[in-house]
Amino acid sequence: MNEWIRCAGEFDAVVDLQRVMADPGDPDRLHPAYDFGDHLHPNDRGYEVMAEAVCLSS
């Protein structure tokens, strides 16, 4: 689904939070520095990283 969202051309823009939050050594996993502890939900730093990924300028 993520690949389709990224590549289908159906959207004007996409904030790819999966890539922003991914572990560089295993892109299918949440980066340990952003992991709340359940390997699924972000911690406070993870939420900061997601907010930084959103471009607010047009």
C-alpha cells in the first residue's frame, strides 16, 4: 500500500512517514530511537521527527 501511495501519482504530495521513521538497517522496522517500546508506536522523539518531516511552506 505504501508503495502505491508513493508511486501511483494519485496525490499532489505525500509525507512519507514510514521512510522518515524507518531503521536504516531494516527499513521495514521502526527506528529504535523513535520506538515507544512496542515496536509499533513512536515515542516523543519519533513524533518530533514526524513533525519535522512536514513542509509547511507552499
